[in-house]
Amino acid sequence: MEIKKIKLKNFRQFYGEQEIKFAAKGDKNVTLIHAENGVGKTTLLNSVLWTFFGETTRKFEQKDQIVNFEAKKDGEKSASVEVLFSHEGTDYLAIRVHSITDLGNVKSRFDVMGVQPNGALTPSLPNPDAFMNSVIPDVMAPYFFFDGEQAETFSSEANNKKIATAIRDILGSTLIQTAQADLRYVAKKFSEEIGSASGDTEIRQLEDKITKIEKEKDCRDEKIQGLNANIDATEVQLGEISRALIDARETESYERERLSKSDQLKTTRSQIVETQNEILRWISSRSIAAISSKLTSQSLDFIDEESLRGRIPSPYNEDFVKSLLESGVCVCERPLLPGTREWSAIQGMLSSAANAEVLSRVVRARARSQMLKEQHDDAPGILKSAEEKLARLTQFQNVLQREVEEISQKLANLPVAEIQQREQARCQLNKRLEEDKRDKNYAVRDNQHADDEIKRLNKLVSDLALQNVATRKLIIRRDLALRAEEFLKGFLEAKEHEARQEIEDAVNGVLVNTTRRHYKFELDETFQMRLLFEDGTPTPKSGGENQMMSLAFLAALVQFAEKRSLQDENALFIPATVAPLILDSPFGQLDDAYRKATAEFVPKMAPQVVLLVSSSQGKEEVVNALEGRIGAEYVLIAHNRGKKDGKNQDFLEVGGKKVATTLFDQVRNMTKISEVQQ
Amino acid sequence: MQAQDDKKNLTNLLVKVMKIQKEFAHEHMGAKTDRRDKIKKAINQVASNMEERNGN
């Protein structure tokens, strides 16, 4: 897919009809769009997403206010966006129109038409949504039309679910996931039928119990989803506050220091948990050795001494005793007749007579005692070192915690009302975040217990139901559904594992070419991503390195989608796509050197790239790094009806010319798209 | 032999299930119930064939 042109009509800030022609694929594949904050970068990104899928990103505020306010004043009641794109050699025009009826109701219409070589349009395609999904699946679209300011959220600790979702989305596993859910649902229905078909009270009672537990579990699942959404939203808000504090001169150094200390605090906390686990492992494996010193040495002495004396194993063999009893004559030549005192005495020897088993037991007991003795010698040392480590880490954690609190205090005491408010909000948000995370952990744990209980009850139901012909048939059907679901689960996990490996390699490839130091990117089994320094220690989460890593991850996803689109993929997956990459503010927290490196690799991320940057992001080094790659360039100019009245006039240096990005005393408030001549 | 039959039945069912998923991929309104009904029928069909072959 290649986007050629986008035409906006009274869409949000864009009054009247305005258009942008995108740079085509090839060497000059970058369309660079400059705009200050609040002028329309996010609107442009969302206009494409909105046209294709009727959806917008989280940053798109007041989602229902689509029609331009100035146009509304002129009596206009509709807004639209047209996207001209080509797909598999044919041009198409996608149009979404948003209109408000006289009664104030909102209507939305979406059409896709083919564009013939003579420019004429074909009739609208019969199922435009399905067609759009075949061009670029809606689940994959957010990774191509991407809000760069959110990039670093990929690396946040709570976001491994987002990483997993991103990989599953690009893998095109939606159909498999829906099939899994359907099979689980149908299996549940068969289970319910077992309860009612059996006529067995016990089965019905068990089924009722299962249904009750499942309902409670569903409620908790909903709660977990809600908490996840809250956690995401709170983290975004915290990120925004942090960015605002970094942007302000008075608070920048404090905030950077706090972020660095908070990172250290997180690392220290996880080291404390690891050390506590070490101690637990010590207790389970070495504590017996530590406390059984006397027992082991006495056991060893006893076994060795008794062996020397020939008492254990007993100095007579089981076979020998048996042969005496069978022959009926003792070694002293006295007769051994059943029932006599002699016979009983010889037979009693059988209970302690040596045989292979007894010998083996003695050997095993000695080996175990020896092992305990050896472990005992180094056990105290290991525990002592772990305890010392724990004490050191706990002390360090306390120091860091105090330092972070002190910084918060300093910020809260700064004589600027706005900063104080931000700090207060941050504290409240942090508290809420902790509470939500705790509630989520409880709910997840309760659900794990519920799963175990359901499994146990299902087993009881199966055992009872197999005794009845009618219910046996239902059991067979339920188990078939569950086996099919289990197969799909395993299949998907294997494919995800492969995808994770490929993406990990691709990210490392991108980082080698873009970063100043040697880093190692890791994406673990739980989809947690980590960027490590050469010595294996993790980089700080707040640093530019992590935003760089998140962008590299996005690049890897796009590469993976492109690769998949070229393969004759497994029929179980949704086909992948190659689409333009539209990046809103991708240079967020990057310092100048990383900005340059990122600007150099962004054009290679996709066949067609659209970059939306503010003046603080689109600095000289970015433009210089993109030199030779820019095929189209635009500036979004803010028109203000109000007078200048001492306000700052913003300018931008584009192509050696000074362009005013804010104009006053204009006819109306709007954003004007202005093309920069190449 | 039994294991082979099991595998064949499972594959047979999975082919049917994924075919149904594709058929309904772009349907939205009310699709879930129809899709699940079809899957249930597919399971019944595969299970009945199994039972017939086993003489149950």
C-alpha cells in the first residue's frame, strides 16, 4: 500500500479544502511535516486512521468534534477526509464523511472506490470495511500510524502485555485467538449440557459450582481489564507530568535526578526480591544440611563402624538362610523342623538377612549423609553472604527512597504554583497506580486459584459422566473442543516464540547501526523488553536509550510485517501488509546525537515514511540527517484571528527561508497547510 | 492406530474451525453467535464420525 494524497475538508483545525501529497516510495521517501504543538500534527496522523477505520488514537481529544468550528459558523454541517492510495497496482480513493443532521444526529459514511487510469471513479466497493482490512488489517494499523510520544511506553515495566499484543497483531493471529475463544465457549456449553442431560444430582451440583466460579472469574477478568486500562492511563499521565517537569527550566535537573534515582530504586527492589528468593532456595535445599551436622556425622560414623564390624548389612545372606530352611538341616547338623524353636530362630533371621535391596539402601543412606555433610560445610557461608547482600541492598533502597522523597519535597516547595500542583498530582497518581497494581495482583491470583478449582471439578464431572452413555457423548465433544483449543494455543505460542526471536534480532540489528555504544536488546518469555549495557547491566528506563529501543522495536515490527507479506504465510494467520509509516513526534526525549542517529534510520524503517515534527524536534541536525531523503515538505501554520499584542511570533527555518508558523490578525482561527518547495 | 485417528480427527476439526473463522472474519453484527453455532455443529459432526467408525 502506498498513500499518494490526503484531502481534508473542514476536518478539525483544517478549514475548507486542504491537501498533502505524500512523497512516493524510493530514495526520497520521506514526507516531512513541521508544526508546533497544538497546531495539527496529531490531527493529521488521526485523519488517516479515522478515514480507514473510523478510529482515532488516545491523544486525539474531543473525538466527536469533527467539523471545523469556523465552518460550523458558516453553516457547514459536514467534514470529510479523502485518502488516495494504491494497492497491488490499482489506485483507490477512500472517503469518510461525518455529517450532522438537522436534528443534531451524527451520521458517518465510508466508501472506497477504484480510480481508473483516466481518473474516473468506479462505483463504491460493496464491503469497504472488509476491503480496507484486507489492505491493512485494523489491528496492525496503529503500528504504522504511530504516535511517537508514546514510543517509550513500550519499554515501561507494565507494558509487556502491549508488546505481546503488538507481536500477535503483526503476526496476524486474530483469527486463531477468536477460534480459541469460540472453542472454549463451545466446550463450556457442552459442559452445561452434561449437567442437565445426566439427571444425576451430583453432576448437576458440580456443574452449578463450576458455573458460579466461572462467573466470578469473568467478573474478575473484567475488573483486571479495567485496572489495566487505569494503569495505562495513569502511567501516561505520569509520563506527561514528568515530561512537563523536564521541559521547565526550574525543574529539569530535579526531575532527571528523580527519574535516575527511581530507576535505581526499581532495579534495587528487583535485586532484593531476587536475593530473598536466593535465601528461600537456601532454606529448601541447604537448611537440613545446616541443622543436621551432628546427625549426619553420627550416621556416617555409625554406618562405617557397623560395616567394619560386619553388622550391616547382616553377616548372613538371605539365600543362604532360605537354603537351610529348605534343606531342613542347620549348619550344626541339627534338624530344622517347622514348629520347632530352632526352625523359628533360623526363620527369624530372614527379616534382617542381607540382600541386594538392603545393600543398596545402606549405600544410599551413606551417600545422602555424606552429601549433607559436604553441604553443611559451605551452607553457613552461602547464607551469610546472601544475608549480607540483602542488608546492603535494603540499606541502599532506603537511601534511594529518602533521596526520591527529598526531591519530591524540593519540587513541592518550589515557589511556582503550577509545579506544586503537578507534584501533588504526581503523588496522587503514584498512590492510585500502586493501589491498582495491588488490586490487579489480587485478582490475577484469585483467578489462578479459580482455574485450579475448575479443573478439579471438571475432572470429577468427567469421572461421573463417563458412566452414562448420553453424557459420555457430551464428554467426548467437550474434550474434542478443548483439545482443539489446546492445540491452537501451543501452535500460537510456538509461532510467537519464533516471531519474538526474529524481532529481537532485528532490534539488535537496528541498534548496532544507530547507537553510540554496544547494547544488547532482550525480549524475554514474558515479553518484557530490556536494553542492557555491554556488561549486562540494564540501561536506565528514563533515558533516551529506551526511547531509541522502542523506536527500534517499532522498526522491527514494520520489518517483520513486510517480511511476512512476502512469504506464502500459513493459512491460519491474517496476511501481513506493507504500509506507509506515519510517525508523530518520534524524537521526544532523545538528545541531539540520538536524534541524528534516529533521523538517519527512520527513512529505512518503511518504503514510505511521513514524519510529523515540532520545531524543537525538527532541529537542524534532524533535517541535515534527512538530507537527500525528503520527497515532500510541509509546514502547518496557525492562523489566529486575534491581534499579536506582544505575543511571540514563531518562525521556522525551512530550506534556508524563515517561515512564520503563527500568524495574527487573520480572517479566522484555523490551521493552514503550506507546501515547502523542494 | 488410535493415536493416528485422534490426530486425524483433530486436524479435521481444526480445518473446519479455521474455515468458519475466515468466513466470518469481516462480519460484525451478530456474527459471534452464528459462528459459535457453526463450530458446535462441526464438533458434533467430527465426533459422530468418530463414533460411527468406532461402532458406538
